[in-house]
Amino acid sequence: MRPTNPIASLLGSSPFKPLQAHMGIVKECIAEVPGLFEALIAGNQEQLKASKERIFSLEHDADQVENDIRARLPKSLFMPVDRRDLLELLEMQDSIADTAQDIAGLMMERDMSVPDGMNEPLQAFVQRCVDTCNQAATIIEELDELIEMGFRGNQANKVEEMVEVLGKVEDETDEMGMELARSLFAQEESMSPVSVMFWYQMIQWIGDLADFAEKVGDRMRLLIAR
């Protein structure tokens, strides 16, 4: 008996189920990111490598699901949702996992010793960005209910409110990222120019996690509006 493709079977019933499955993998991937920074601060190379490998593995799984969805998503859907909108939503979800992989890769390629005084604010920033990704995943979990309600009514209002919360949390991450950048700027003269450059890049990528999560929410709002 030939094995069945789980994404193919999901697409047979709904294009939203695979999106939810993909976001579930992305959420697992993002859950590994705080451990990276805990290991970095503790100087635990084994934990750092283990977290990196889990992130790379989960990002690969997410890519496979994304490619499968793109290959199998029907050209036309008899639903009040445009195919392009679904693919854009999928792209934003996948960008979250891609960014986690970028963060893990940079951390393994270079000695990213945390600048003085940045340990606690860095960990808080990372966790808050992960919070935005978790909020985005919770919003995606509402897709089934939205479909049943025709993207209208109380369910649509609930999702709108969840997107509002996501936006506020993302605003918090912007402030936290800018504060970290200011702290880094204050120490530039005591650091090597290359280290400064890579830490600015790291701060940018951590913030990108929240930015892409917010874009997931924005696209959900567009689905409701259309």
C-alpha cells in the first residue's frame, strides 16, 4: 500500500488546514530561539549546537510543507479567499522560520559574545518577539472558525481583536530593539567594528521575527476585509 501525502489529503478538504499545519511547525521552530540565547550567555556550546540543529531541522520541515502546498494548491478555489492571499500568508509564515535559521546560523558561525549589560534586555527582547510569533500562530488557529462563519460576525471581530493585540506587542518589540541598539551604540568604541556590525544584524533579525508575525496578522485582517 502506497503511503499517502498528509498535505495532499489536507488540501483535498481545505486549503487552510495545511496553512495551520505549516504554522504549527513554525511555532515549534521559534520555540527553540530563546534557548539559543540562554546557551550563548551561559557559554554552553553543546546546548547552542543542539538548539541550532533543531531550528535547522524544523525550518527544513516547514520548507517542505510550504513547497508541497504551493505545488498542490488549486489554481482556483470555490471559497471567498483569493489564492494569492493564501500564498502571501504562507510566505510570511515561512519567513519567520527562515529568520530563526538565520539567527542560529550567525550564532554558530561567529563568536557572538554578548556585549556588557545586554544579557537581560536581550533575553527579554527575544522572548517578546517569540510572543508575537505565538500570537500569530494563535490567530492562524482561528481559520477554521472563520471559514464556518464566512469571515464575518463575532468570529471575525474576535480575530480583529487578536490582530490588534499582536500589533501592540510588536510595537513593544520595536522599542526594545531600539533600546538594545542604543546600548550597543554606546559600546562601539570598546568593541571590534566587525562585532558591532554583526550585533546590529542580530538585533535586526530578532526584530524581524516580530515584524513577520505582525504581517501574518495583517494578512488575516485582509482576508476578513475581502
